[in-house]
Amino acid sequence: MEPKVIKGGEHIDERGRIVYNNDFNAADVKRFYTIENVDTSFVRAWQGHSIEKRWFSVLEGKFLIKLIKINNWEEPDPKSKIQTFEISDDGLHVLYVPAAYVTSIQALTKKAKLLAMSDYMLGEVKDEYRFDKNYFTS
């Protein structure tokens, strides 16, 4: 399966606002946490998992999330294709990231907050990979 955005939405009336995602099935989610970068110039890159799937949803603000599918975890191709997604809090959109991807996460607005979800508990598998932020060149 490829990365994709599962679109959410919002409803506003005289009572207030409801933000929802009726198409996201959270059955595989075992844990979740939030990410708040120190500022908009900081880029949290490149980190990923060979077997863990993740889902991201913006709770506040806007984020730029870049993804690279890794072909070889010991020595990935530095010119790997980068997929780019810009996600905001204008609906409860969920970015699905399958296994075998690394991410780069940058807040585009001040005080932005990102919800991250995983299909494994912390420490359940040894499956975390990190690469220097300048490793990929494409």
C-alpha cells in the first residue's frame, strides 16, 4: 500500500465546530503521541520504520511531511524519490505512512501540534532507523 491522505472534514453551525474523520479506521493503532517542533525552521528528519506503520493528523496549525520509501535499510539510495504532503488542521485529515518509509516533519506555523499514531507499542519491536537530515539529496 502507498502513503495516502484520508480526508476528514468539519461542520460549523450556531453551536460550534465539529472536526471529524469518518473514513479513518483506527483498529490497528496501539499507541499515540504528539509532536511539537521547537520552531518552524526546525526539520525533524529522517526517521522511520521497516515494519511499523504510522498515521499522522494535525491537531493545530500546519505541517510539511516528506516521505521516502527505503529500498535498503543498511545503505539507502541518497537520491530516493521524496513524496511531499502538506497537512493542516482544517479537517481531521490523517496521513497514512506504510511500513518501509522514513519521514521528515516540519511545522509550517507557530505552535503547530501533530498527532502521531503507531501499530506497535513502544519497545515491542526494534524497528527505528535514523539518517542524517542531509543524507537524501533528491
